[in-house]
Amino acid sequence: MSENRMSEDQPRLAEHLISRRKLFAKLGAASLGLAATGTLGLTYRFLSPNVLYEASPIVNAGKPDSYPLDSVTIDVNSAIYLIHVQEGFFSLNAICTHLGCMTVWKPDLDVITCPCHGSQFSREGQKLDGPAPKPLPWLKTWMNDDGEIMVDRSTVIKPFEFLRI
Ligand code: FES
């Protein structure tokens, strides 16, 4: 009786072994696929350039007639002041030289102030008060061929070099 039962169980055992073999084959293929995906990802990262893309330091400030005489205009996106005085145009870096806060123009006081620790600057960038160690830097300013004012935020110039138009 038990011999008879063993012969009945043998096909089921063989069927079970085949399905286990198929399972391990599928697991192996999945592992290879995962490893290949990881390798491709690492290869892509290795081959792609490892650089930081920064915005251009050159700012197009537009036409001079956008800036009336005796005006101080801040562009918060590029952190520059464009200032129009009798002698011409100039631009200042609007970042405070103390700890890097964005300064603010106060027309009623005729000063540029820093909201962080109270430094004050004249409209020419000279330090008047507070902990800032240096004046606000003057930035290279010129006119392009289309008659627009251009500012290079990465180039500091000597103070009182006006763009005369
Ligand atoms: S960051 Fe401007 S005074 Fe400190």
C-alpha cells in the first residue's frame, strides 16, 4: 500500500522540483537585471560632468531712461543697486559686507541700510555706521551696443567710476 502511494507521489515531487527550479531561475534573472540597472546608473553618473551651473554674473539692467536722475533702484534677483546721479550711472553690490544680508534703500533717510545688524551706507556705498567692515563694492557697469546698461556682478571696480552717457 505504501509502495503504491510512493509511486503516486513521485510525479508531484518532480513537478514541485521543476517549479522550484523555475522560481530560482526567475530570482537569478531579477538579480542580474537589478545589478545591470545599478551599474548603468553609476556609469551615467560617472560619465556626466560634475559641475555646478550658476547664473551668469552679467545683468542686463535695461535702458537708461528707466532710471530717473537721483534714483536708487534695487534688483533683488541679482542683488544690485543701479543708481543714477548727476555724474552718471553706477551699480553697487546690494549684499551687506558684514554677514551677507540683503540691504534696503531708505529714501526718506537717504541711506542704504542692513536689516540684520543695522549697518548703514551712503548711496555711493560708503559705510556710515554699524558693524560692516567694508563699503558696498562698485560693480563694472557699461552700455551695450543696443543702448542698454549692463552690470558685471563678478567685477569690482574703483568707486566713483561713473558710466557717463
Ligand atoms: S549683515 Fe549687515 S550689518 Fe550684519
